[in-house]
Amino acid sequence: MANRALGLALTAIGVLLFIYAVVAALGKGHIGSKEAWTPDAIAILVGWFLLLIGPAIAFGETPVTVKPAASRR
């Protein structure tokens, strides 16, 4: 039960970070800048990572889109 709650929380945080990065990009017209590590670029990277591991922790499986690539290795 705790694993499912943790996974769902990580997924929700990942979605919020994606939304933040998109909203931040609306003002600038792009995500990131000439500097590599801007807050919006970090948010989208961390958000993507959380969206990958969140469902895996919550449901005990890898996402369907990642499973073929993971099984090849």
C-alpha cells in the first residue's frame, strides 16, 4: 500500500513539474536557454524521471512504452 501511494505521489509531482516547465516556457517561447541548467529545464528533466519511475513503483510494472526497450537489454 505504501509503494502505491509513493508511486502515485511521484507521478503527481512529475505532472506538476511538467506543467511548471510548460507555463515557464510560455513566457519565454522555449524551455531552457543558453545556460544549460535553468529551473525550467531541470523541472522537465526531473518531471520526466518521476513520470517514468512513479507508475513503476505504484503498479509494480514498467510503462508500456519503456517495456520493449528494457526487455531488449
